[in-house]
Amino acid sequence: MRIVCPGCKSTYQIPEELLPQSKTVAFKCKKCNCQIRFARPQEKEKGTSPMVPDDNVSAPRDPSVHAPAEHDPAKVRALTSKIRMCLMGFIPPVAQVIAKAQMVMSNPFSGLRELAEVIETDQGITTNALRVANSAYYGLSGKVTSINHASVLLGNKILGEIITMAGARGFLGENLRGYGLDSGILWRHSLAVAVGSKLLAAKKCPELAEDAFSAGILHDAGMIMLDPYIFERKAAFDEIMGDGSHTLLQAEKIILGINHAEVCAEMFGEWGLPLTLMKSVATHHRPISSSGALGYVVHLADIMARRCGYGIGVDDMLYAADKKAIEFLDIDEEEVTLLQRKIGESVENIMSEVLEEPA
């Protein structure tokens, strides 16, 4: 079994037969003395995820459609454990930049220079960030000449938003063969949800506007992790999705034993992102009170993005806005229509003026 220290990322290979029979295992890292805790593979699927599962979408709507024979419960449990083990230590370079930026922004003693130094470590993100900063979306067309200049003109929070946007595109713009999504589809959907989340937060809880943007743009990042496993079982996935009555989350749960919302939350934990972001992405298809205002915001923004043409296609029509989210955000249909128009305008602005379409 491969174990990765959450502190210094040292790797340990531990034979499973040597593990005790207790539900969790704990030991100290030899290099950084960090406490390492993990669940035995055969136990982890029994609900040890820190997030609340998406019960509304975890079971198939049509009882006549079942998992294919090769995906029997025992094999699905083993696959779930394998996926979760692979999550340990899974931090792509762009995610490291995003995570560092979030940490800087959450530190009240950090300044603009510290945030600028984070983004300057990645040339690709730096280039995209300057294009974003010079867009009409931020009202500074042609005025920003460097990241340090952007930090002065835009401030800490907006620069952090730009870093998240520029960095996320690097891995959200890819072609997802398992899900059958062409390059750019998931990126456009994520961008629309981010814009919508910020607009909704500004209305109800303006102090969460920047966090809402980050949660919105990364809410479906778990699909990147699951896509190779879905592709390996594409025939079974297409069979379940074929009649149009099942959501992606239902198909993922049947085949893999875990859905992309849960995976995304666990990825956030690996990246060291705040718990509020973890909760909001874990429950964005079924918000609950414990996910807080951010959970309701991302959920409704996801629905609005789908309704104004920035969905992912395969199951867009199977989702409906949660009544509690609408009540909490105190929004009516007229306001939703107006916000959807603003989402469309903002996304088109960003896509046409700032970011080139993925090749």
C-alpha cells in the first residue's frame, strides 16, 4: 500500500498484511514528524469520506438498469479503494499554484507581493493571468504590464481570482474520453459556474464572492481524476447513460463506487484548500445546511450555467434547482434570468478576449 505524508509528501510502501485490523492506522512521518492517518482499503468505502454523500443521485432512477456483471459489489469496493489511494499525493503543478494562492489569500498577514511571487513560478499561468488582467472583464484593457503591476491595480482578492482562473484552465480544458467530452467543454461549464457563483454570492453573502468563484471554477475537477477509470469501463458507462434517465453521478456511483463530487472534495483536502470549499463542491448537486451559503451558491450557479447553454450535455436536463437553495438565496425567476444573461455575457467576454480555445 502506498502512503503519502500530507506534510512533506514523503512516500511509504506498507504491506497490507502488516496493517492492524483497526479501522484507521496512524504513524509519524520519519522526515517531518507529521501525524499520518489513513483507513484500511477494505474499510474506507464504508463512509469514511469527510463529505456527506450525494444520496439523491447515488442510486439509479430506473431499477431495470444495473451495473454490468464485471462490476459486482466486491470489485466496485476494491476499485473505490484504489481510486482513493491514487488521490493521495495527487497534486498537479497548476493545482499547487492554486493551492498556494489560496493559502496566501487566507493569511491576513500576507501582502500583494507574496501573491505575485506565487504566480510568477509558472510561466504558463503568468501569461494567461496577464491576458485576463488586461481584459475588458476587469476594465483594465492594455494597462497591466506585469504581475506585480496587476497586484497593485487589482488588489489581492481579484489577483487571486485571476490566478485560479488561469491555472484551472490548464487541466479543465482537456478532452475527457471516458465522459465523451470534447476539449474545452468542461472548462467553459466551470467558468460559467464560477461567474454565476460570484454573482450570487455578491447578492447574498458578498464576503464569500472570491471563495465562490474558486469553488465554482473547480467544482467538477473530480471528473479529471475519474475520467481514466470511466474510459476503461466505457461500454458499461455508455450502457447506463444510454437511455437518458441517469445522471453522471449515478453512473459513476454504480461503476466506480464514488462520484466526481466526492472525489473533488477529497482532492481539495490533498491540495490543502479550505474546508468551506471542500464542503461546497462535495454537495453542489445536493446542497445541505452543513455545506453553508457557499454550497447553495455553487449548486444554483451550476443549474443556471446549464440553463444558459454552458452545460456538459449528457445529463443537463436531469438536474433541478434545490428549493432550499432558492429560499436561502431569496431569488426569483426574473432575477435568475437576469443573472443567466450576465453569465453568458461574462463568459463570452472572457473566452473571446482573453483565453484561446484549447487546441
